[in-house]
Amino acid sequence: MTKALHKFYNSFGIPGYEENSVPVDAKMPYITYNVVTNGLSENNTPLLCNLYYKSDSWVAINQKAEEISSRLRFGEKLATEQGFIILYRGDPFALNVAENDDTSIKRKQINLSCDFITI
């Protein structure tokens, strides 16, 4: 499951890092994500990722969030060794988050939900 999630988060043209594993020398933009493998079941499970951009504007980060939203419009099916993960947009989908130490850092929290289907 972690491989499928890693592949998904790294498919948007910017690096994706598991939360707390961002390299010290990583340059923005990038995505961070949490892996909740032991919580995945056939029931809906919430997942969270964050987009990070360094900019004076929200334009680029909003465009990337819209790209992710468009991909999830009808669900995104990810193959795993045990079956499939289907990712959907969470509710609310995206929230702007203020970074108090540096106003040039733009962060957008993205809520996803997923279903795990075993085969």
C-alpha cells in the first residue's frame, strides 16, 4: 500500500515525501503525506497531504490543488499487492494554512478519503 500511495503523491510533477521524511535540503514545491496503512479497511478512511510552495502568491499552489482535485473527481484507483485503494476528494477538499514564521511559505492542506478493496 505504501508503494501505491508514494507513486500517487509523486505523480504530480513535484516531489512527494512521507511526513517527517522531508530531506533537509528539499526545495519547494513539494507534497508531504501521511501513510495510514493499519487503518485502511473497506470502510472509508481519511488521508491527509500538504502542498508546500515558496511564493508571494497563492496562484501556483491553487493550480496544483486543482490538478489533484481533477484527478480525484471520479476516484483514483491504485493497485496494491492485496487489492486496490480508491482515492476520493475529502470534505472539505483543500484549506489554506498560514505559516507564521515565513509568509512566503504557502501551505495547502488537502483532505482525501480512500476505500481499500481486497481481492
